[in-house]
Amino acid sequence: MGLFSLDMQAADNDFEGHFSAEMNKSFARNWEITLSEELRFNRNMTNYSRSETGAALNYTFARKYVKASVGYAFINKEKKYSYYDNRHRIYAQFVLREQFGHVKLSWRSKLQSTFENEATGEYKRNPKIYWRNRLTAAYKLRNSKCSPYVSFEFFLSLNDAQRNRVDALRSAVGCDYILTRRSSIGAYLRMDNDIQVKNRQNTFSLGLSYVYDF
């Protein structure tokens, strides 16, 4: 059936809030360390559902048009009935960026592997391996510190025993605002859609972020 197929099963809907902070530290020519923290709240932003603590090593090259990264994330996530377990994720990615006047285009390709806790349940596949690709278009407004953007991403499973396929889509609109030479904030509205899977979930999210570079 290929990577995509028609799926008419009804899906559940939810509204979430995502709040994140990120610090980037340059320590050598073209090298950078990133530390990040994110909290998520689901059930119409009334319930803590997830936290993610991450660290990454980044290298920028090709006149800063390309950034390659490897990273790790510790994830505490709600499973069901307010029960939480821990997961470990490793990833490698690259981001290709190009500027066309006031428009900046970027493409992120990310390979990630997430290990779940076998002591808390049985999993059909562990780790879960995904190849993610995201395209973003941002526009720098004249005489403004704000850059609105739109993005689209798909998730391709790579180690499904039955059939590897795209099983999730993500789209977003947002705006990044420069506070100072070293810091910025961002806000976005995002839609996540499960496809070609049972128990599909459509999630709409409001996100707020803070980034500091030093």
C-alpha cells in the first residue's frame, strides 16, 4: 500500500500546552552545546503529561548553511491513568538553511531511537526508530523583531515488524521575537495528527519558548 493509505477511523481530539527553555553555548569555532527543557500539559492543559530534558552537540559548516547535531533526551511521559514512565532517546540530525531576501527556508532531517522501560510493560517494538523530516519557511518582517513562520513535518517508522509507514504528521504556525542580541521568545500553534494507526489522536497545541545564546 506504500507509505500512505486512506484511513477513515475516527480520532480523539485534545488541546495541549507546551512550555520550553533552551540554552546554547559556543565553545570553539563552529561548535556548540545545547541544553533544553520542555513541559507539556494535556487534557485541555489541565494535566501534566510529559517532560523532556535534552542535551546536544552541534557543528555548523558550509558557511553556516548546514548544522549537524547528535543528542540525547530523558523523557518522563504519562502512559494512562496518571501512570508515568521514563524513556531515553538518542538522535542524529542535520539542518540545511538558505536565505532568499526576507524569506528563510530550512529543512531538518532527523533519525531518532526511543527506548522504553521494559519493566513497566511489553512493547511490540523497543526501541522505536523514526526518520523525521521538517520543512520550515520563515519571513523577516521589515523594521520588526518578529519572524512569523509555517512548518510541516512527517514521521516515518523504520522498524515496524508489520509495515514501515508514515504514521504521524505535524504542522505549525508561529512567530519568533528577538528580545536582545542573545535571547528570543517564540509562540506557536501546532497540530499533530496520527494516521494509518489504531486509536488515532489529533492534538492541537499552544507553545511558548525561550532561547538564550551565550
